[in-house]
Amino acid sequence: MALIVAGCGWWSGEARKQERLRGCPNAGILTDAERLTEYREGSGRDITDVAYTWELLDAVADCSYSGTTIDVDYALSMSVSVGPAATRSAVSAPIFVAVTRAGETVLQKTTFEAEVEFEPGQRVAVYTRTFEGLEFEVGEDNGGLYDIVLGFQLTPAQVDENRARSRY
């Protein structure tokens, strides 16, 4: 009888250890979607036409498990710079958050607006925004097999501009 009780205690301890070993998803910024340049209206695209430049700087995540569901809290650091063509003190930009498995299959995707209000004379704003409660099913998988991918929700032309810029 003592062997059975000891075995049960060992099993529950092993189960808790396995829970800790499951890992958290990696959080990262999609390379071609880490920058958004807003221009003044019109066709001009040189440096004098830049109104605002947004850049995603870093993303981190932490998680907890509830059975086969993982709950992820994450933080996103970004900067916004005022360009010579800026006309507004309050600006916003669309950002997406996608959950992928092994960087391939998109399991879910949401978007939100990042908003910044500049004080008079302020040229750059750097801040970190935190999010809680991103939940998804992982079954018996290790959470480390999943990625939280963030980036600006860009048009095809904006993606092309970012790709061209990254070549230099």
C-alpha cells in the first residue's frame, strides 16, 4: 500500500514538472512589417514628405497553462518619430498579432490600433504596450512550438518599400 501512495505522489510531482517544461511561445516582430512610414498626401516619397515613422522595437511574452489551453501575456515596444510633413499631434497605426505553429500555419490573427499623442515640440515617442489574455489551444504540444508574430498591418506597396529599404 505504501508503494502505491508513494507512486501517486511521484506522479503528481512529475505532472507539475512537465507542465513547467512545456515552454512559452516565442514573441517576435515580422521583418518586413517592423516599420511604417506615413507620408503627406500626394505622390511625393522623399524625406521631406515623411509625416511619421513608426518602428516596432521588441516583443516579449510570458505564459501559463490551463489544461490544453495556453494563456499568453505579451509586451510590444515601439517608437514613433515626427517627420517634416507632420500635421497632427495624435496619430495611430494598425498592428497585427498572429499566433503561428512553427512559424508556418496561422492559427489566429487580430489587429489593434497603436495610438500616440505628441506634446508640443516632442519629436519622438518611445513606449511599451502590454497585452493580457491571448488564449489558444495547444493540446499536449509544447508552447515553444508556437510563435506570437507582430507587425504593422501594411499595404503591398508598404511591404515593398520596407523590403527595398532593408537591402541598403
